[in-house]
Amino acid sequence: MPEESKMQKPKQKFIITIEPLRRLMKEAGAERISDDASRELSKYLEAKTVELIKEAQKLAQHSGRVTISREDVKLARRVAFRE
């Protein structure tokens, strides 16, 4: 039995939960989604969200504010993701 536990993947806790992502994927047309695909998407979206927030925070600070505004997020999106 200890041998089996070594083979199991450790559970990673996600802030962006898997079930809402699975619903979005289905709405986008995916008929079946593996658990690994859902976890990978969650991991990717969390990383991109952190990147966006960091850029928005820099913009707010540059403007002398501590609160991130909608405009900061919009501009950060353009800067961070070249939109």
C-alpha cells in the first residue's frame, strides 16, 4: 500500500476552482474534459491573473493611488498581454 501512495499525484490547491472552468470549457464547445486539462487551465489562468494584477498595481502606484481601478486593469491587459 505505501507503494501506491508514492504513485499518486499530490493534490494542488487552486484559487480558481476546477468546476467553473469545466463549465466554461463546455460552454466553449468541449464535450469532455480531463481532470488534468482542467488543472492545467486553472494553473495557467492563475499565473496570468497574478501577472495582470502586478502590472495593474504598478500603474496604480505610478498614478499615486493604492487602489487598482478598472482603467488600471484595462491598461495592464494591454501592456502585459500586448492587446
